Amino acid sequence: MFLEVNGVKLYYEKHGAGRPLILLHGNGEDHSIFDQSLQILKKSYCCYVVDSRCHGKSGEGELHYRDMARDMLSFLIQLELEDVIFCGYSDGAIVGLFTAAWTQRITTLIVCGANLSPWGVKLWAHGLVWAENLFKPDPKLRLMLDEPWITDDVLSKIQANTLVLAGSRDLVREEDTRRIAEMIPGAELQILKGENHGSYIVHSEKLAKLITDYCRIR
């Protein structure tokens, strides 16, 4: 299905029934990374898996995190979604932070591997993106080199029950992960032992358990 938001057609799929749950992928990916967890989650939730602008089957447009967050805000409003669980991974987590700061429609936020600035990733990861973009320029890579810039003020506005996740071997600096959890009122932090940036997310069932365990007590 497609929904036009801010002049861009977003592709999304809807699976299951129950409380709305949005799953949003990272840079250069699409909704299919959640395939294994979706098979579990759709038994308990009404799952919306979305392709961000300039990704997957969605349309093209200016590529900035705040624009992507405005897309998701419009998505929530047009579909009249309330009491939403929003789970974002990497770039999707950055988008989730902005969106949750702007609306109370999101009541549960799960943030997986978000960074606060371009320098919130480890130096080797930043260097790899820089080198790849140097030899093969790509707006998606440029986005990671120039953004995000998420302030404490943005984080402090989030009222959703929030779970902040990262792997112990994540490419995101642990200082950024801890700062996010510290600045969002009441947020819970979990550093997942042995996991890297995407090992518990991409084509994995592990995310489903993390979501259901957290939402069960909220």
C-alpha cells in the first residue's frame, strides 16, 4: 500500500491486529529486514512496516531526518493511529526520536542503535561511510555524514515510555546510547551483550521478544 505524505509516496504493509506497532528500518534498507520478527509480532499487534522516503518502494524527496520524521507524523495522523508503539532501528530510531518529541500519539518508543550526531558512531564506522561516499557519492551516505543533530531539548520532550537498546559491540558510541536514555524522562536502557549494531534486528526473531517483553509490563 502507498500513502502520500509531504509530497512523497510512502510504501507500507499492514499485518495482524491489535495495538498499532510501527517498525522502521535503517539507512539503505527497507521493511523486509523485520521479516522474522514480524511473523511473531503480527500475532499480537497490528504491525505497520514502512519504507522511509528514498528507500525500498517509497518515493524520492529531500533526505533529512527531520523530513523523514515529518513523514511519520503525517503517517500517524492520516491513518488516525493512537497509542502507538514505534520501534526504529538505526536511522529509523533517529526518526523515531524526532517523531516522538512532536506527538503524543506514540506512547511506547523503542530505540535501537540511535546516534545523536554524525560523530556519535565509532571512528572506524564514520571512516567507512566517508570513504564509500567519496568513491561512490550517495545521498543516503551523505545524510549520515551531515546529520543528525539531536539536542537534549528534543529528548526531554519525549513523553512515551521508552526503551533504549544497543549492542555491546555496536558501532554507535555507548556515550550516545546512554545520553539518550538519560535525557528521555523515565527511559530504560539495555546494552545487549554480544550483539552488534544489527544482529538482534536484521532478519532476526530477537527483536520480537524485546518488544513484547517491554510492552507486556507497560
